[in-house]
Amino acid sequence: MKVLVACEYSGTVRDAFIAKGHDAMSCDLLPTDVFGPHYQGDVSDILGNGWDLMIAHPPCTHLAVSGARWFKNKKFEQGEAIDFFMKLLLAPIPKICVENPISIMSTCWGKPNQIIQPWQFGHGETKATCLWLMGLPKLTPTDIVEGREARVHKLPPSPDRWKLRSTTYKGIAAAMADQWGSL
């Protein structure tokens, strides 16, 4: 299967699909953190390249309800973020997952098809992650664990805090590759 992982610099999801034998590539404006197939640039340039599946992680800065107190000052930026989210969701690709935290997209487009947590996939942490799915089934939890903690929300300020908060958990990436890669 030809898989595009949009807005991913870490290579986590890309590498999970490659490990299952798929032709996967990540794409981001940033360079990849881990060597592998990666297009550094605007995902719009490659959306029409015959992908079978796209998993997209658009920036949530102007969409997440956790930043609602700043929305009134970010109308233009928020409009651009909504347009980009929709461009990914409605791309000419048969199977699509767009991932974001709890966000205004529930009002602008519709409720997510599924909300997952890292603790459902082998990580003892909480971080509600919404999945808007087109042509894909919901993910089935693979390893429910106890000891749930909101670790990402408690990260201290640092230059890389945003990167640590946005990286996909390996258990979730593996579930995507296992379950959606076999379709």
C-alpha cells in the first residue's frame, strides 16, 4: 500500500507502516527527525500522487479547544487552519485519517469518528486524540494499561515541548499500521 503521513517530522507512523512492508513516506515543512522517506515541503504538492492511505496530523495551534481563550485574536489564523484541515480531510485519497486533539473541528465539520487514548495502546498516559476517518474503520485498542497519567500536559517549558507533545505514540502508530495496513 502507498501511504502518506502528512505533517509528520518524527517518522513514527511512517516507520510503523514501512516495518509492515508498505511504501510509506512522511511529509512536513520540517526535516525528518529519523532517516527515511520524507518530503520536506508543502503536503499540497504531493496530495495527488496516487496514495492509497493518508494519515494526517495538521497543526492544532489554532484549532485545539485548549487554546480557546486566544481564539478571538486569531480569526485569520484559525480560518487558515480550518481550510488546511479540510484540504487534508477531503483530499483525493481513498482512505484518510485526520488526527487532532479536541478541537473546533467538531463544530466546523463534524464530531470525530473516534477518540482514542495512549493507554488503549500500551502507554500509561492520557491524551485524548480525535480521529476523523474517511474509508477507514475505527482502531481497536491493542493493549489497555493502568497507571494513567497526563504526562504530556505536565511537561515543563522547553524549546522542544511542542515537539514532545505532538509526537505520535509508538503503540498507536503500530495499531494504525497493523489494522489499516491490512485493508
